[in-house]
Amino acid sequence: MSTKEEVMKLIKGLPDNVTLEEIMKELYVRSKIEKGLDELQKGNFVSHNEVKEKLGNWLK
């Protein structure tokens, strides 16, 4: 499915009284989720334990 088709499907699934701002928010959130999943597949992430360690060091 092309990006255009995915956007049209998303918009069609929203209520008829949706605002332009709400549509933009939905598209933004979906874009960020897809980017995050892509980064995860590429192995570009920090483990939970690494985050706890870094936060622990920052909070000292």
C-alpha cells in the first residue's frame, strides 16, 4: 500500500467531524511510530538497562 493510500485509509477511519488539527496529529503520531519501528529494526535503540544506568549517572 502506498503512503497516499495509507493516509487516505487513516482519514476515512476518522469521524466525519474531525478537525484538520486532529488529522495532522494522527498523521504526526503515525509517522513517529513508523520511524521508531524502523529504527528498532535497524538496531538503533538503547536497552532499558542502559537507560537506567545513564539516568542513574545523571541523577548523582
